[in-house]
Amino acid sequence: MGHVDAHVAAMDSGAACPPEFVVVPATTLPCGITVPAFAAARWLAARGPGGRVLLSESARPWVNIGYHAAVEACRRSGMELLTELQALALAHHVARQAVNWSGGALNAGKLYQGLHKGEFRRPQPACVVSLDPLERRWLTLSTGERIADLAGNAFSWVFDDVQGNAEGVVVHAFAPDSPTVTGMPGAPMEAGLGWWPKAGSSWWGRALARGGMWSSRAGAGVFTVVDEKPRSERPYIGFRCTLPLA
């Protein structure tokens, strides 16, 4: 049993949240849906021995992995892939914290976007610090805990539990009231929020990926969502693991 697996087993027996994870408080989205509290990995997943997930700030993110393979890698390690509703909960939660805005107050300046200006050529471990203060990689929760790479560095596959089927793949157009395309605290490509599609757009048969990559520039952001073929293995898409809370 690996390091992360041991912590997962301990959590199943009633122990506290493993140190590789942060607890995201229950969050009510602008549409009225309340996403229950859950544990999200502090870092994007890295590849460990035997194709199991490694969670470490000093390990390079696991990219060049398709959506279905990312789902399986999480489950093989006793975890789950971040869902669309959980990703939205994280995005709205961090956007409501003044410390995550470059101006030091809500909606002042920009939301920090992580590595996004093209100074790097591939995803970096979370311990790598950019010389540009606007490329700050950590976003802070209301609890004081920090989570890396919600925007920038590498996109993260998400299991679509809003528009998706049982496999988390998109099967219908974005409804006018879909939380994926409504309720953001600003306009696309502004204030560091990122980009999202319009209601009515159809990404049928595609998988969602969120956040942005090291060279997404204004397109990076906690609300950014794009589509890819589920079996695509891209050097700019990784994934984030989650755990339910007992």
C-alpha cells in the first residue's frame, strides 16, 4: 500500500482528512445548488509506481493521459476524479476570498491565474515559483488552506455531473441555467476569471477540462472550461483527485 493509499484507508476508518488534501467547505453556487463539503487534492496528480496516483508538491503533473484513463487512475488509487460541480464549488469559493485577488479586495485587480504567461514550456511541479507575482499558483480557501493550480500550469479533466452521462461525458447542450455557463462574477477573459462557453453550445461526446495551461494567458482562470475528445492524451491536460468526507 502506497503513502496516499494508506491515508485513504485511514480516512475510511474515521481518521482526519489526509495531509495531501484540503477540505472544501459546502458551497452554494449562484444557481442555488449546494455542493456538499469534500476533500480535494492540494496538487494536480502525478504518476507514481505502477500507474498509481502520487500526490506531491515536488512531482511534475501527470499529463498525456486521456479522460477515461484519469478516471481509472483515481479509482485504482482509492480516490475519484474531480467533478464539474466540485470544480465549480472550488472556483466560486476561492473567488469569494479577497486574498485571491491581486488588488487585495473582492473583485479588485485580477484573480490569480497561476502559470499562464508562457514563460514555461511544460507543466511544473507545485514547488516551482514564478518570478512574476501575478503567476501566483496558490489560491486560499476560507479555512486558510491553500490549493495549487486551479488555474494555469495544466488543465484538469473533470467528470461532468451536470451535462454528462454515467461516464461523465457531455451528452447534451449547456442549458440556459446550467451552472457551467452562468453565475460567474464577471465576463469571460476579464479579471483573471478565464473563459467559458455560452448557453446552447453543444459539446456532445466530449470531456470537460478546467483551469488552463502554462501559456493560456487571459484564457487561464478558475472558471475556464474547455472540451477535448475523451481519449485525447494532451501534454497540457492532467487531473485532480478528490475524496468524499465521512
